[in-house]
Amino acid sequence: MTMNPNSPAKDGLMRGLLRKLFARLDSTPRQIERINALRAELTRKSETELRAYARQATDGFEIMAAAAAVAARVLNQEMFDVQLQGALALTKGRIAEMQTGEGKTLAAVPAAVYYAKAGQGVHVMTVNDYLARRDAQWMRGIYEYFGLTVGHIQRDMSAAERKAAYACDITYATANEVGFDFLRDQLALHPEEQVHRPFAVAVIDEADSILIDEARIPLVIAGGEAGVETLPHRVDVVTRHFRRGVQFHVDEHGRNVSLTDHGARDAERAFHCGSLYDEQNLNLLCAIHDSLHAHALLRRDVDYLVKNGAIESVDEFKGRIIQDRRWPAGLHSAIEAKEGVALKKQGQVLGSITLQNLVALYPQVCGMTGTAATQARELSDLYGLDVEVIPTNRPVVREDFVDEVFGNKLEKEEAVIDEIFQTYRSDRPVLVGTTSVEESERLSGRLRDAGIPHHVLNARNEEEEAAIIARAGQRGAVTISTNMAGRGTDIQLGSGVAELGGLYVIGTNKHESRRIDNQLRGRAGRQGDPGSSRFFVSLQDDLMQRYSGEGALQIKTPDAIQRVAEGQNLTVRQFLNKYESVLEGQRQIIQGHRQKILEGQRPPVLVTTDLFGEEDDLEMEIAEVSTTEDVSATEDAYYEDASLAPMSEIERLVRLSTIDDLWSEYLAEIADYRAGIHLVSWSRDAHHEYLITVHRTFLKLQKKIEADSLRRLAEAETSGLLPKERGATWTYLTTDSPFGPATERIIRGLIRMVGGKAL
């Protein structure tokens, strides 16, 4: 549509754009100037006067100025103008991009005070338990000046301790712990068992990590009986002798494995099962493919560690062990069988939520990170969050050299070793960033052979992190580390190091995301320090092989390939979000109904008629009710009027247990259905079919909840027995694989084609 250049609409649009432009150009400096003027006045007040002022402050400028004045008095730290600018960005609901060493932890405090003073509980989300505890204790004195309470969450806390921490005005916690507590609350049988109060504000540290890298990782709560599983071990005895190219093929690009005809025949002979592709052999076939995947595509000391007799997943972005992270059940058991460790219990999934959907439950979200600008579009599209790039307090003088590109990995590693040696001889500290434990230890062995003293920081010894980082900026220090994202500690330069050129950062690989590389670079050149960085790349690196088409390696730079990878990963995340949004909308409907029952209310009966009308309009209408706001706005459409008779305790418990049981069964049914969507069918038609099937299944669930509740209630009233108490539950994270392993998708599709029948 072309707009008339003389139309009033165009004039109004231009005025609005100019007003926003001038506001952006003028408001922040003027706001900072006003805050600083007020801060200067407050510094002259006595402690009693400053405390009284802070407690009475309600205006944003008053709060910012008071927070800065209190920080100087409590922490002996003067807040920089750029920290105040970052705080202002947070109060405007933005993502503040602040470089490493610019003081993000302190910058978040005025914003947290601002939101808490408005009577809203604030969750400051950190990347690990250590930082949650450290930051809460570190900043506590500032909050107390304002009359605010502060708490923090740790993995080993009791329910009572968690409830007390969440009751504080400001609570520091990891996003995972907040999510797990949310899932546990959804299974509570009594209101007092719930630890959360209604969500209000989330201030997210390392926002790009939580909102992008980990956004689609499902948090899971499970329970029930866990039977003894022997199939993974029996399969491993056979598949560990299979050979690539003989019994199976590997698609490195698609990260997939497939049995050959030869392999299928060998498996059939080993297990005496007849045709491996008969429907009754589905579990065996899936276990074989999971085992091949574990052996061929998942590498020890790269993708996982074996630590204390268990499989520990390694975070590819941070190089750390991820507590309680599991692959989908069959694949994780296959890895355990491969490594000869005890199989962990699986149990039944009682509930799950992704971090993306968890964050969406907060009416107000803001965050900060050192790297967000490259993902500004995604943050805007998925979360409605603008990125504001905050300038550094001092100019960045770090020199970022162009990438060194080599033909193969051996040439690259030789060049890296030589670069480390030459830097070490100059007494200049060097930080070497690797992508895996395996690589860090291989380089360590080479340096040890060359007589170069050094320290290694990876998932094996992350307990020593603070001490290793504290030494990394000293003269002659050589530090090898896996990815440095989210370490939460700055590297301080030792005496005389600035004159040597500062810290030298060497990257041994380029990551799929430029943000991760920038996080490594950002370890050098903090607060105006000198420093430099250089990445060493080979044409055999995983990134170059996976995202460069044939013949493209000679014409594509690593940066160009990273952009291709980022684009593809964004497309995948958007695609998966389309499938999951409808399930999240359904969860909110069921949990809204359950919460009313939990509180002793008698909610209207769930309606089981078709809410979406014609199937042609299904996708659009489902999207409209898949958000929190729309679900709550249209909630009445799902209910019929019900009796206002009080609900007995036995009925309340029966209805709660019925919802929990049937919702768990529903999740298993939908997971099985999603896993059966064949890879080649990922199209709009498949999406449409998925939405129709899930919607119809959900309508059946609603009907079954009411019918089973009435049946169970009648049985309970006759027998006088209350529903059985739920046994132990446990929580874990799983991988971003809502459709199951790619192998399972192909298997199920293949069975359909071969068997000629739908599963």
C-alpha cells in the first residue's frame, strides 16, 4: 500500500517518529544529568537522613539518585553514568547490552529497587546458584537502605526456605530454580505448599543466554515408579561392534544415524526378533538407533563427562556441567549403557515448561548482557524486547585481529601452540578459549610437553574457577578455558601487564553464534585496559563443515558462515515455537482450572465442545488463545455455569489428583504423537494436521477430566478412601528436542511406509 505523501496520517506518523527520535537523542543524557545533580545533594546527607530519603523515594529519578548515593556509602563504589544508563534501560523494559567489566550487577540494583518500590515482587535471574547467593548478599545493604527485603534461592533449600525467599521484595535465583518451583507448585495439593506468589517482574542477567540459548530447554518434573530397564544394556552389547559404513551410516550435517540393510539383518539375527520394522519391534528399533547415536555422534569429554559414576551433560555455550540435564530418555540411557554406568530412573513426566514460556508468565521483563545486539531482531520478535547498547565507561582499546584460517586442524593447532609459546616468552598473560574439555586437555598436554606452566578451567574442575580466573591476568599466566560465557568474574590485570599489551585472548574455534565469540573477546580490554584477541580457524572445524555447502569454503569467511548458522538456528527456534505455543496455551487453561480447585473454589465445568469452529481457521484461532493474556481474556468461553455449592475436602483432592494424572497421560500421548511426525513432512500441512490433532485430543482430555473426576469421587465417597499420596518427585532438564531424536522421527515414518499402517 502506498501512502499519500500529503495525507494527515503521514504527517502524524512523521511527527511520532520525530518525537521518538528526539526523545532518544535527548532524554537519556538529560536524565543522567538530573540524577547526578540529585545524587550530589544526597551525598551530603547523614546516614539517617539518606536512609529516610531512600525509604520515602517513589519517583524514578529519586530512586536512581538515592541508589547511586547509597552504593557509594555501602559498597564504596561510585556508579558510572553508563551504569545509570543501563539501569534506566531496565526500568523501560529493555535489554541493556553492557560489556564485560562495566558493572552489570550493580547496574541492576536501582532498577530492582524501582520495580520493588512499586509493590511488585522482583526476581533477579542469575546464571548459577553461586552468583544468586553472592549478588544477594553483596547488594543486601543497598536494598535495606530502601526498607526492602532480599532473598536468594539455592538448589538444596527446603520448601519453607524457598517460600520465605520468594516472599521478599527482591529474590535472586537461577531461572531453572524458579521454573522447577513453578512446576512443583502446579502439583501442590494444599495452597500452603506453594512457594511462589504471582509473578510480576523478571530482571534477567545474561539475558541472551536465558532468552535465546536456553530458551527452548524444557524443565521437567517427573514421578511415579521407575522400573528396571535392561534394553539399553542388551542393545549396547550388539551395537558397540557395528561399523560405520557397514551396519550404519552417519549424516554429520543432520546429526543423524541410520541403519543399513546389513545392519538391520545383523540386529535381527542378534535379537531373534523377526523383521526389525514390525510394529511390535518399535521399542527395540528406537533403542538401536539411540545406541548408534550415542556411539557415533555424542563424544565423551565434548558433549558429556563421566563424573562420580554418572553422565553429566556439558553446556556447549558455557563449557560447564549442567546440573540435572538429560537427553531424551532413550538416548540418555543409551549413553549410560555405552559408558557402563548405572541407568537413572525415568518415571513419568508430570509437568514441563520451557524457559521461554516461563519468562512469558512475567508481566514485566527486562535484562542485561554483554552480547545482545546481534540477536536484537529475535529478542524483539519473540519477546517484544528492544536492545539498548550502553557505551563503555572508557573507550575500548582492545585490538581484535582478523581470523587466522588454516587448511586442517593439525596446522591450526600447531599455530595455536606456537602463538601461546611466543606470548608466554614475552611474559604477557594469555587466555585460550576452547570448545570442549577434550580440546582443552589436549592443548594442556602439548603445553606441558613444551614446559609451559599453565592452568586449565573446564567442566572437570569448575570448583576452582574463582582462583583460576583471579590469576589469569598476571604476568606470564597461561590459562586454557572452555567457553567463557556466564563466568561472572572479571579478569584483573596484574602489575606491569598493561605495558606488555594487556591480556591476549586466543580462540581455537568459532562458535555457531557470534555472541559466544564476543563473550570470549570481552574478557580482554575491560574498563579501558589494553588487550587483543585472535581466532584460529581450520576448514575442518565443525562449524565450517556443517554450514558450508560444497565448494563454498573458499568463498565464505567464518563470519559469513556464522551468519548462516545463526539464521538457520533462528528458523528452527521459530518453527519449534509454532508447535509448542498451542500446548502452552492448553497448560494454562488446565492449570487455571486446577488452581481454583486448589484454593477450594468450585470452578465451572470444562466445556468439551469445539471452540475453534471451522478447521480452515484453526491455526489462526489457536494462536489467538495460546498466550497468557488471551487465555485469561477468553477463559469464560471454556466454562459453563456450575453450582455454587461448597466443595468438600475429599472432592477437592479427588479433582486435583484426577487432573494431575490425566494431564501427565496427555503429555505422554502428545510427546508420542510429536515424535511420530516424519522429518520430510515438516511443512505447513504437517503443522496444520498437528494443530487439529492436538486440539481434538485436548477436547477429549477436558471431557475425560470431568467424567473421571465424578467417577473417582463416587468411588471415594463409597469407600471412604482419599486418593493415594503422591510419591517422590524429581526434576531435570532435557534437551531441546520436542519431537524426539531425529532418528525416532525417521523410524516411525519408515514403519508407516513399510507397514502401511498408522501407529
